[in-house]
Amino acid sequence: MSSLSTSVSKFILIASAASVSTINAQPISNDLFQAEQWGLQAKNTSTCAERPEVDSSNSTVTYTCDSITDPSVSDVDINAPEGWAAYSPALNLSQQEVVIALIDTGIDYTHPDLAAKIWMNPGEATGVDVNNNGVDDGCEDNIDGDNNGYLNDCHGVNTLVNRVHSNGALNPAAGDPIDDTVGHGTNMAGVMIAQANNLSSQYHGGIVGVAGWEPNIKIATCKAGQMETDVFPYIPNVAIPAAKEKAITECTRYFYNLKQAGINVVVINSSGGMSQHINVHNLMYPLVATPYLLNTPEMYMLIDLLESAGIMVVASAGNNSWSIDQVTHERAYFPASFTNKNVISVAGINNQGELWSGSSYGRWSVDLAAPGQDILSTVPTVPYFDASNSDFIVTHGTSQSAAYVSGAVALIRANASTSNLDAAAVRRLLLSSGKPLPALADKTVSGSMLRLADNNGSGALTCNDQIFRRRQSPAANSMIALPGEVIKLEVESYNCAEISTESQINVTVSPGNSLISLYDNGQGDDETAADGVYSGSWTVPYGEFEYLLSGNFDTVKGSIDELLIQASLIEDNTDNTDWIGKWWPSIYRSGFYGNNYRYATNKDPEKIFTWSPTVQQAGYYRVYARWPDSNNFATNALFRIHAQSDVDGSTVITESAQDQTSAGDQWNNLGLYWFSAGTKTIQLSNLHADGTVVADAIQLVPEQTP
């Protein structure tokens, strides 16, 4: 995907021979490096430094993993061995294998830890190898066996080349998604699906993927990403791995068409994405070129199409170290920021149970977290950056985190008791079943990390009576909503993969103790019945500065959810303000609003402080001002309110002298005024003041016509 979310830490070198694969159904792996895969099963102590060199079949294994930090916090992993033990394959898997679709830089499908896990297109395969070169003859017969417009697409496609030559002939390179020196796709494939328990005399055995035990889970790939130098128009020749929107849409349509043709594509792994601005090495936040942006009408349509087809999209939250919650903001990250119920967005954690320092996050838009720092996985068996003969590498990124979740989704859909879950149900299961981590409570929707199984009823494959309930709209804990505005409330409520059985959820409004009832019945404000999303609305009344909406229990916080509605316009001295003369910032006196206040002496010349609130709707507003609590201020601080006539709209300036030695730390009424829509002016002057004049905050409260 665009801006592939991986950084490199350490190479692990291993001399390898051809793979001879045997699948053992027991969750006990002989893979050489499983002890260093902390994300699968955390170790209290590292065995890496204690491993001797291994000699097998006249080949010596040499490796290092000193970049992996010993975890000081135990049990911060996905409980993979417990999940493998709990897993039971669905009865029809051998007839309809589960397919993970990968949009990335391709896959090294010859890698000895991946070769047995690569999807074979039944429309191209012949099942014979006449020339004994180890390749199904249908993959080299120059025939478009499935008539889909791609020649010999046995394992997927390559969108970085033209599908058709200028002479009209199909291009065989378009049917070959082999990875190259970028290596990102091969790295993701290892996390998801590296073959388990394949140490043998022919192959030393390296790692195991999340879905590496099940022989009927395979991976298909669409090659869309490569090193690009035109991502940043204003900073030329900066090369990063990225993918254009055109290539990604072609990949998406390819996998959708496979699904329509009967291939059991259950999840698309999108280990990457793009926002309008991205953080490159914490040094720059450049504007991204339009061809790489993914919040296009075409992508919105395709995500809807995937949702209708039941294909999940697991998307990394990005490596920008910022919140992606603002969906119209330049930092929103797509496809992670799409709100469809088939999209799972994933942040990265380290082995201390903390958010990885490079991970993006979002209380309202990032669903859960998974291991993302110091992750050991596969690389192509071609030179990878400055290493040669490398089969494995340690990297960081939310790409790896997304790959963990994609592997888990494949296991869920291949598991007997969960194979019938649709995309929305799988999302509910993942939100409900994870391991809570305090560091994630305000950084993700679920407040938890991926967990395959556990002994307390949690875990995706062992989930039992795990309630998840949390407000998702409005996407804020405090907001401004003026009287007359309608607030739509939505609360998600699940029990594992099932929707809640509550008839309604009530929210209390204070002051007044009135009730708002939310329903999941498909009527009124509720769009879809029985989807676990309870909806209702509330119209902000006149009469109060603010309202507190509470009553829904937030299972992530472990307390009552509260939403503060500010039913007025407040402009602090740090907002849309300007001043003439010296207005000094201070926090010396208590009772100020916001972070500080400003003050001016009563000496000439005149000093003027100006607030410029924006009124969206014309009407009557009562104006209030506040200042800190002190008896040393002016008794005649002069406010000037630039209002309009409600008859002809002409400007009317009203002066109001206020005694700032009293009524501190509260809102003080300056009168009722009519304002037209637009930017307004309210000023404070030290003219003729008998002491220090204080500029703190002003408030405009709408009132019904008097």
C-alpha cells in the first residue's frame, strides 16, 4: 500500500536449502527462531544469546537478534500457542481453503518458509509438471486459463507493469507478483503465514506465522508498491516505498473478482496507506502528490463493494506518531480511516505493553493494536538493502501489526466455531476479545491488543461472555453544539461476535435529568436493525451554558461515559484574538479560563484586546466575560460589543464597564445583543481604567427571540 509502514532494525542471516514441508497439527513448533518471535509468545528471558551455531546438511546457520529487547512486562503477546491449541479446522476447509489477499510489493513465493503457503489459482493450474522444473505447467503455458485478462496469474498479479503489450498480447509480467529488493510484502507474509514446524535436514526452519499451522490457509498477492521518488512534489528525489491509487484500485478489483469467481478471499491485508501529510523520519510533513492519495471516490466505492462481498480489510494506522481521528483532516490515514464495518485499523505496540513510539493512533478510528516493534519475519531470498543471502530480518511498523491481525482473521474464518462469521461479526469479535492495556484506553476504540486465546473467556478463538460497550458518536468527549442543533448518539454494544441483547440504552442529560433512549431496531435514528449499534438523537435546548450527557457504561474505561456539550461560543484569549499595546500573559491569579490570561496596565496610550468569535447563525446572543479572582484589578474595565441592529443590520457598538475586582472565576453578563452571521468583534480597553485590566475569555450564548 502507499507509504508502506515498516522500518528496518536488524538482519538475521541464515544459509538455507530447498524446503521440504511437513505440517504438524500440534502447536509445538521446531522453527529455529520462534523463541525470538515475542509477539507470538512473550518470553521473560531471551534465549537468543544462548543459542550455539547450528550445523545441518553441511550448512552453518549464523544469526543475531540483539536488537530484540527482553520484555520486562510479561504476557504482552497474542497467545499464539494457546490459539493454535484452541483452533479446530472447519469441515469444508480442504474443499474451500481460506485465502489472505495481500496488496503490497509482492511476495517471494520461492522463500522456503512461504512456498507451501502460497495460493495457487485453480483457474490457471493444470496439476501437472511435465518438464519437472517444480512449477505447475499452467503457470508457464502462456495461456490465460481463467480468462480474467492476466496471463498465468497463478499466485496473484503485478499492477506495476502494463497488463497488455502495445501489440495487444497479454504481458506475462503482469501475472507474476514476485517481490524484489523492497521486500515489504514478503516481510508481511512471514508474519501472517510462515510455515510452521518445517525444520528438516533440507531446511533449517526459520519462523512461524500466525496462520502458519493450517495447511488450508493460503496467501495471494497483488504487487502494487515499489520505491517511488515523486511522492512529495515539493521535495523531489526522496525515495520511499509507496503505491499509487490506480495500482491499489486495480488490486482491489482483482481480489473482488476472485471472490465473485468462488475463491474464498476473506481478508485483504493493507499494510500501509496514505494521508495528505506524512511524517518522514520526524523531520518533515510534506504534502503528498495526488496520485498517492487514497480518499478518492473510487476507493470509497471499492470499500463499499468489499463490504457487500464480505471481504475484510485490515489496515495499518500508519507510522506517523499522531492521531488519525480527524477524517477530514490532513492527518487522516486511508484506508484505516474508512468507517465501513469490514475495515479493521491497527496500531502497533512494543513488548512493554506501550504504544510503539512510531505508531499512529486514534480513540475513534483505530480499532485495536498488535505487536509492531522488533518483529522478526521473512525477506526475499534476493539482496535486501545492504544484506546478502538474508532470509529473515527484524523490523518495526504498524505494517507488522496489521499482518498479525490479518493472520488472526484468517484463523477465525478457518476455525470450526467461527468460520460462519461475516465481516462485521469478526470485527465485533476482535473488539470484544482482546487483552486490555492501559496505554491503549484513549488510543484505540477497543483499548486492547489482539489476543488469539486466553483462559479467562477472552481471546478471539475462546471468547465467552466478553462485553464491549463504547460510544462512537459524537467522536469527542466535549464539543460545542448551540441550542437547536441535533446531536446524534451512537453506542456500540457487543458480546464477543454477537450483538447486545439490550432493548435500549439510556443516556441522562444534566441539568434536568431527562433521558435519551438509544435503540438498535432500524427505526428513526438507527440505520440498521440488530447490528449492535444503538442510536438516538437529542436537540440542544436553550437556557444553559453546558449539558452533561452520561449513563452509558464504557467497558474500556470501566466507568460511566460522559459527553460535555457546550451550548455556547467561547473564545479564550489564546483563540481568535489580537491586541494593540502590551498585554502580558500570566497565570498568577487563580480562576482563569483555559491555560492563562492576559493583562494590561492602565497607563496611556490606550491598549485594546480583541476577540473575534464566528457566529454561524444570525440571532440574539447573550454575551458573557470572565476574569480571574482578585481584588487588585480595575473596577471600570471597558468592554465594547460590536453588534448589529436586528432591523437594518447596521453596526451598533455598546460599551459596558465591568468591575473586575469582584465576580472573578465566573461568567459575567454583558447584555443581550443581535449578531448577524460571520466574524464578530468584542473588545476590552484600558481607557480611563483605575487599575489593571484583564482579558481572559468571552462567551456568546444563543437565546430565543425576546
